[in-house]
Amino acid sequence: EAYPELKASANMQQLSEELTSTENRIAFARQAYNDAVMSYNNRREMFPGSLIAGSYDFRPAALLEIGADEAHKRNVPRVQF
């Protein structure tokens, strides 16, 4: 290869873009889930949903949140070159 540094740089750029894209998709999915949970919980508490929820013992759903204390506990893979 005539310019290995350029190819490595291009590969690094592509990896960086893919990681950013993946993080964005995860954030979008988390937000969509939390929006659905909020909608469910609100409908569960309002009439007539409250009657149905009480009859069938529907429980409130929890939001998907990762706090600072949980974030550092996760095993994040290291990318090495």
C-alpha cells in the first residue's frame, strides 16, 4: 500500500462515525421507549384506563434511565488498534 496512514485514518474515521451512529440510535430508542412508558402510565391513571388498570392489576412501568452511578459499572469494550 502506498499510503497506509491514510487508510488507517479512513478506517478510524469510519469506526468513529459508526460508533456515533450507534450511540444516536440507542439514544433515540431509549427516548421512544420512555415516551411510550409515559403515555402508558398517564393513560393508566386517567378514566377509563384507571378502571381497566385496576381490574387487571396493571402496574406502572419504569422509565429506562442510566444514572451516573450505573454508567461506570457497565463493561464498555475497549477499542484498540
